[in-house]
Amino acid sequence: MKRRSFFYPVLAIIALTGTACNDTSEGFATSGPGTSSQRTSSTSGSSRPDNASVDPCSLLDATSDLSEVGTFEGPTRKDRAGARSCVWQLERDNPAGEGLVIALDVRDDQTVDSLTDVGGGVQPGAINDRTAAEAPDPASNDCTLAIALTESSRIDVGIAAMDDVNAACEVAREVAYLVEPRLPKT
């Protein structure tokens, strides 16, 4: 069954309602795309996940997960800022048009609580049953959503190159709901 992309409807709702990433309500929405069976966490043979086995490039498939958004370059594997990273970039027909860059960064020695406030605050929440936090950057219109892997590690979903920080945070949530079920069970 082909997964339905929620990127465009979400962005349209944001445009119409002006919803902010860092409003005063506690946490962020914990419902995501797809059916409940698509959002069920995967099981692992061990009781504690092995972070070394988490390959950020294997957690998102541009062909099946992002095809309704457009064609993406990547994944491009990078090691940066203490993280094992993978980046996908939307191919654009118009270089002046809005872009979209998706990064998944596995941080073996950083917790969700250590997510840095980059100007828009840090909003705690959850993605399915995992602790999470969101840090919008209003200066660059980027958004990072950190999801707990273990008590001492996390994976960041980073969204960049968009024209609106609120839309970037919504896309980060959508990507997080695609990625979370593919993470080792805690």
C-alpha cells in the first residue's frame, strides 16, 4: 500500500491558519501520518538499542516516502558536529523557489534535553511514545526535532531551506512520524 504524503496539506493548513511552532501550549501534536499500523514502533531483538546500528540513510526513502513532494537528491552521507548524518535535498525547477533540505543526524552522546535553543525556544513533546523536543530557528526558518533513541542519545530531524519556520517545523514532525517506527525499540 502506498503511503500518502501529508506535506502539502500540512503546509496549506499552516498557510491558512498561521499556526506557530512555539505557541504557549504544552508539547506538540503526537498524531502523525498514515494509519496506526504504519506508526507502530518496530521491535528489536535486544532490550537496549545499539546506536551504532542506526544508519540515518536507511531511515528515509526518497522514492517511497517523499515522492509526492518531489524528486530528492541523496541521500548524502556526512559526519558533522558529532553526528552521523544523512541529507536529502529537493530538486527545484526554479532556483529562486522555496527549497527543502531534510537531514537525519544520529547523536550517540547527546540527549533530547541537550537540544539547543537557537532563537525560537525549545518545545518538549513526544513522537509516538518517544520523548522529543523541537527547536525552531526563526532567523533562518529552519527547524530541528530531536527524538530520543536511548536515555543518552537522540536522532535529530532537521529541516532547512524553507521560507517559513512554522512550515519547517510541521515538515519536521511529518518526517519524524515516518522515521520513528523504523528506529530500534527502547
